Amino acid sequence: MSNPQFNQQLFSTPYPKKDAYGALQIPLYHSVAFEFDTAEAMELAFLCKTADHTYSRISNPTVQFFEDRIAAITGAASVTALSSGMAAISNAIMALAYSGSNIVTSRHLFGNTYSLFASTLKDFGVSIRFCDLTDVADVERNIDKNTCAVFLEIITNPQLEVADLQALAALTSRTGVPLIADTTVVPFCAFSAKKLGVNIEIVSSTKYISGGATSLGGLIIDYGNFDWSKSPKINLLREAQPSAFTFKIKREIHRNLGAYMNPQTAYMQTLGLDTLDLRFQKAASACLYLATALSSAKGIETVNYTGLPGNKFYNLSTAQFGKYPGAMFTFDLPSRKACFEFMNRLKFIKRATNLFDNKTLAIHPESTIYGTFSPADKEKMNVSPKTIRLSVGLEEADRLLEDIRQALQ
């Protein structure tokens, strides 16, 4: 079933300013700079005392409308659109972390996120405390006065582990630490991060939102539900409460790092939002169909999808994300060699990275996304050489199943 409230909010979001020609789609403002009538108006804009745009590395009318639509459908206090999902993660962390601080997270992370935390941030004096995010007591043991954030993926990729968001939100609220969640695997039309207590939501808009892998993008979504006076770094911005995090992001971090979303991407992803709910319903229902059918298929050792009743995270996943916890699942074959042979026999499904394209994509994560990690690191991250990841697209499910079955033989 589609989400009528989601679509109502989406399609009723007004343009920041009325278009001179009454265009039904937001115009693409592919301009670097914007003219002012007076020097006084220009000064006010640069001091952020008006909402006028000055320079497209900082803000842009087309990008602003995309951000406004995201805010409308999520109930966010503020949205910042950036050039990729990784840019969204790094900008959010740069706003919070400082030398001597630590981030509490899991080893079950997307490869580049893990690398950012374990390698890049280490050079800046930020330590990472890896723990079991499905064990709230373990998370609490790792939090101290220098913890600047608890970070997680709502369904880990490719391990498909699910943590209890409400339990973690209760803990982080009590301990005065912001909860940051990468929610890329499940789109806005299927669940609300805000209702589950998330403070900062990170999304790779490259995935579901772009509408067929047309463009790279990322989002930082601030729900305005955290007391930033408890943050060792953000508490200096007392005059900006309760939007101190957004103040820090928009007035400093994204301006200085230069990763703001370009207007062409914002235009394309605004169009992608129009069909997000429809595309997700088709892809996710096909994903559940395939995962169910393959659970008894000869040659497959295990199928991992949290929407299957036998999955150990099924009850929690269903409570948080509903019937369709995303349009991705994994399955294990007898060996790494069997995975490569399977991949090479695919005729219809594409061998490619990315998630939630309109096309169905298969990848062997251990040899690709995690290919540069040591065997010891892969084992710690629970990345198996026997695992195939399937991102389900918009093709007919029976045609996809037919291709998988012939590739298994």
C-alpha cells in the first residue's frame, strides 16, 4: 500500500518563491552567483539575516526546494543536501567530533564509512569505540563524557543487522549523546526516523530518491530534538538553540568543506521524489517475493532478509520498518568460487555496485566493496566470501527469479 500522508506532504510543498511563468516543476537555477539590488541587501544576505541566495556553494534555489520537500515529508527542523552520502556522513561528523572525542558505533558498517571512522578520523585524534549496537548495555558501557555521537545503520549493509532504535534513543537521550542513523536502506515513505527517536538522519539520496541512479547525493536531516547544550563542541552555540547543529553545519562546516549539492542533482532528485513511493512498493514487494522463493532453492545455503518470518530480526524489523524492510537482501552460496560462477552466469540481472537502482544489481561484497580490507578486518566486520548481495529493481519478479535459478545451475 502506498503512503497517502507521505504523498500529500510531498506534492503540497510550496516553492520558495512563485515562478514568473507558473512552471509546474521547480526551475533549474544553474547559476553560481545571484545579483542584488543594493549593497545593503547584499550585506544582509551574507550575514544570513535574510534568506536570499548569494553563492551556489552555500545555497541555491533549486537545492533549497529539494531540501524543503525532504523536510516536509520527514518532519525535519532542517535539511542540508550534499554531494554524496559519504559527504553527508563526513560533514555531520565534522560538526560534532573533536580531537580527544570518540564515536560509539558498530563494526557492521558500509566499507567506506568504516574506513572513514577507523582510518581517516584517527589522524585527527578521534577514536572509535566498536561495540554491539544490538546490546544496549554494551553501548552504554562504551559511552563516556567525550562521546560525541552514537552512529549506526538502521539495517547494516551487507550483514542486515537491526538495532532497537527506540532503546538506543532512550539511552542517548539519558546520557546526552546525539543518535545519528544512516537510514539509506529504508526510504522515508516506509518509516519515520523522527518517531523512533533519531536526532540526526543521514541518507544517501543516490539510492531510492534519485530515481534510477541518475545522480549522486546525500542528506543531513536535523530533527531539532536534541539538547545541544550537552554537546561539548556544539554547546558554544547557545544562541542558536535548538538548531545549534544546523547552525554549525550551514554557517561553517558545509561552507568550508565545499560539498554542497549541485542544482542539476537537486532538480533530478526532486523529480525522483515524485515516484519514490510507487517505485519502493514495487521493488520491495519483489524483494520479499524473491527472498521467500530462494529460501528453499537448491544451491543456496541461507537467505538473509529481515522481512522473512524466520529471520532473527524479523519482529524488531517489522515493528520499526513494516512489511518491507528495504529492497535488498543477501544469500550465501557454498563458496567464494561458487559466488563468482553464479555472478558470471547471470544473463538479465546486472553485475554492478549501488543500491536501489531501477535495475536489479548483484554484487559480491567481500571481493569488491571490502576488497581492500585485510582478512582479519573482514572477519571482524562479518563480511563473508560466500555472500551475494542483491538490490532489487523494477523488473518483473518472475523474470528475476528465472535468471537467478538458471545461474544457480
